Amino acid sequence: MTVVWAGDFPDPFVLRVGSSYLAFATETAGIDVQVMASPDLRTWTHLGNALAAVPPWAERGHTWSPAVLERAHGFVLYYATRLASEGRQALSVAVADRPEGPYVDRTSAPLVYQRTRGGSIDPDTFVDDDGRAYLVWKSEDNAFGGRTWMWVRELTLDGLGFSGRPVRIRRPASTWERTLVEAPCLFRVGSQVHLLFSGGRWDTPEYGVGHAVGPGATGPFLVTTRSGPWLSGPHGPGGQSVVTDPFGGLHLAYHGWLDGVHGYGRGGVRALHVDPLDVSEGTPRLR
């Protein structure tokens, strides 16, 4: 488990641009959407804020878990932000000509807001082999004392709306997950689509990453981690993203608490980790 950036960089999403990489992350220190650049996934340079401003309907200070999709007209940023009128998280969308931004959000309302489920967070993008693009995310059912759901929905060609109905793909069903699964991440290898997700309490060492497999973006998904997380450790790994290098190799980006200090109230930092990912035997493993 390799730390490549020791600053606070939660919920990372990594985008390959040619032979180099950009990483986006949850807000910190007044930066709405963090963005960094790297030539090799090891050495990173912080570029500042990728988001020009949150939209008028949003409350600044609550921008989480960004993800980016390249489209014919440019780049689309999805992120969670707080709906000011209701005090709950929702998903919004912004666009830019350059992958690093600045991204401009011209929306007048959220892209996704599941009011009866407590809100919506943790967007991620998936483009299948047939070119169809999807958004995956998590509803905040735990805000009402329930078990969370993870969702997937096909996007329009421009990435600014949806062309299909939302599909529920998983809720907690294992003891280690407690009542929460979040940060869904999809990637395909051959005939299988792999689902990675975080579970457990985010600010404790019990937080970890689960794994499931299915035939396509909408599942059904068979969970392989019922007895415990696929990825765990004293640093509480989670918030994962998978990126493919120019040679076809997979890499897992994720955050983990630095130096065993959990929780921001204790001065903790969720550092960026990146490791090669091997799925040659069906179940992923770090190399």
C-alpha cells in the first residue's frame, strides 16, 4: 500500500490523459475540487481548484468525491455538493474544455437528488466496451437510519443527462459493512464487470473495500467479500478509483489515514495511495 501524496486527498478519482494522469479529490482547505497532475502515478503536483464555483443552489464547503468523463465536446465533472435549501448532499455536473479545468457548473438544480433517501453522494463514471457511459453513486439512506444503496444509470452521449432509468445494484449484506456501502467503482476485465465499493465506518480502521463481479454495468453482482473486506488495514482504505495505463495495466487509487491517526477531529489526513492492480485470477489483488 503505497502513499504517493501525503497531503489530505480524500475520495480520489484518477483520469489518464494521453500518457500522463490527473487526480481529483474531495475539498480541503477551501479548495472545492482538488486536482493534481502526474507523469507516472508516483510523482504528483498540486494544481489547485478544478471547479470555478459551486452553482447558486449549492452551499459551498461540502464538495465531495469528484469524477470526470471525457466526451466529444470536452470534459464533464460530476461531484457531490450540498443542496442549500434542504441541507443534504446532491450530485451536480460541470464542464470544461481542458481536463484539469476550470470546470463551470451552469445548472439550476441537481443532476441527482434522492430526497426520500437522504440525498446522493459519491459519483463515479464507467465506460463499457461498447462505448456506453454510466454514472454510479450512493444514496444516503443511512441518514434516515436505513441501509444505503448503490446505483447505476446510463448517461446521454454528452454526459449531461440520462438515457435510462436508475438501477439499484447493491446494499449492505455483510457484517463488516455495517449499514453502509459507498464509493462504487466499476471496471471491466474480459467478460466480467468488477464492482469495488467501500464499507464500514469511514473514520475508523474498520473501513475497507469490498468486491463483487457481474456481467455488465447493471449487474447482477455477486459479492466475493462477505466474510470481510477485500482491502483493509490499520489506515482504513477506501474511496477507490481504477485507472488503466497506456500499456493496459490497471492501477488502484484510494485514500487511507496517514500514520494511524483516524478522523479529522484528531488531526488525521487521508493520504493518496496508488498501487498496481492484478485481476488475472478473477479476484483483484494489489501488486
